[in-house]
Amino acid sequence: MAASGIGMAIVDLDRRWLEVNPVFERMFGYAPGEMLGREAAEFTHPEDLERSSAALDELLAGRIEFIDAPKRYLHRDGKTVWVHANVAVMRNDAGAPQYLLVQLRDIGAERDAERLRTAEADARREALDASTRQLQLFADAVAHDLRAPLRSIESFSALLASRAGDQLDATARDHLDRVRKAAARMSGLLLALGDLSHATRVELKPGPVDVSLLVDWVLAELQDAEPDRVIEATVQPGLAAHGDEHLLKMLLTQLLGNAWTFTRERAAARIEVGGRRDGERLHLHVRDNGSGFDMRYAHKLFQPFQRLHGPDQGGGHGLGLAIAQRIAERHHGRLRAESEAGVGSTFHLDLPATDRLSPAADSGPRR
């Protein structure tokens, strides 16, 4: 004990210090011999007394083999001393306890370093959050300021087309058509940027969400926008998640809009939405028989402004799936895709589950 580099002590069955080594005494600020005969509880931090006493009871009763855990003591000057304590019972040949052997390693410096690392990490996170908020505010301001001149471009180009379109030659009409299409793409991009910003910073208002109902709602909106489209859509009833209903509808709008777009060239277009509950998680899939994509480029799929299809193939602004991924992440979920070019795609979505919302879950799929 005298040669040990860590604090060591022997405690009798009345839980008094019977013997302590020099490191132990220095750890608590006492001179040689001052601690002997005093109760160990006298040096234990008040907030740890109950827990420490209960652990010693368990140890002496033989219900646990040893104690190995961090613990707080009090220094002579009243400061807290953090240690990692290892306590074992020494027994005689008959198995009766004789005394406790205590070993303490000072972990105060380690805890201080950990607190410093935590504080630095918190400061970096706060700085990053502040930077992100500033960037979002800047993006929102730019998007807002661009909408006014964009509305002028769209409005006056539409007036020009309606009032003077017949007086223009083919080249001029083509140029005007290009202007109007570019303005429409830019308008869609600004709306998507607004949705991405909203999905990132809006406060979540979680609750039970009827996912099947949201899917029906989104599909109805897509059909209303293109009433001439004929598409077979199958929705499994009874799918229920726990989340923000508004954001989950935005997520499903992106996924189903993606499937709607890339099945446009199919004579018999199909979209299927189903899922299963696994414990506290809901696993959804959105499957289509559209154009699909090459899985070699799947890593780009959820990155903003990355497109796997050109405009002539139905490709959009490259923000839809990034929005969907952001919403999934904010729900502590996961979104991934699998696809085969020319065959179709399946998007898998993992979300927190909730209890079924109604008995209609067993009524069969809706079409």
C-alpha cells in the first residue's frame, strides 16, 4: 500500500478507515494518521451517501462481487474529489467478511478535460447553428427578393405571348417560349428552396399521423393537377406514424411526386404504398414501375441540386428528395432508395410508429 501510486485503504466492518496509504491521505488533504478511525461516510459527498451505502450493503451481503464505479468524496477544504472507486470484500476461509479493500483513482483531471471538450463541442455546435440560421435567413431573403422581378418576367412574357404572339416569327416565338419556361423553372426552384428552409428550421409539432390518409390526400392532389393521367395507385390502410403531420405530408408529396413524374411514359403506370410496423418503428415503401435510375449514382440522390435525369426525362430542380431526406432525419428516421433503370424504383422510409388510428387497417388496400 505504501508503494502504490493510487489511493488504497482498508475499511473495517463498522465502515471506518482502518488503514490508509499516503496517496489516499494526500488525495483528501489530510496528514498521516488523521483519517484513521473515522467513518468513511464522513468523507463521502452528501449526494452520493445513499447510493454508496446501498452498494456496500449489497457487497457485504454477497449479492455483488465488487464495486467499480465513479464516486464523489469531499476534500478537507470542502471541494469535491472525483474518483473511480474499486471496493472488494476480504473474507476468511468460512466466507465471513473481515474487512473492505478500497482503491481510489483520481479522475478529476479527466472529468475537467471532458467538460472542456463538451463545452467546446457545444460552442462549435452553437456557432454552426447560428451560421446555419444566418444562411437560411439569407437564402429566404434572396428567394423573397427574386420573386418580384420573376413575377414581372412571367407576367409580361405571358402578355407578350397573348397580345403579340401571332406577329412574331418562329424564332422569336421560340425565344419567348424559352423565357417563359426558364421563368417557370426558376419559380419552382424558389418554391423548393423555401420548402427546404421550412423543413430545416420549422418547429416540430409531433403527434399521431394517419400516413395512409396523407398518401390518399397527396395522390388526389396529383390527380387533380393532371386529370387526364391514368395511373393505378394502391395504398395500404392503417399506416400510422408519430411525427409532424405538415412535414410528413411535404415528405410524401416529394416521394409520390417523384413516382408520378417518372411513370409518365408508362402505358400502365403503377404506384404502390405499403409498410409494416416493427416494434416502435414504421417501415414504409413507395414503389413505382417508372424509368428508374442506375444505382451507381444513388449516393447523389438526396444531395441538393443533384439530378439523375435531365429536364427532357422529367428531372426537376434537384431539391425534392433533399427535402424528403431532411424531414426524415428530423424525425430520427431514414430514407433510402433502390432502383433498376427501365424497371422502376422503391423508396424505403423508416419513421417512429404509433398505435393504429382506426379499425379500418384490416379493410384491405385502397385503390
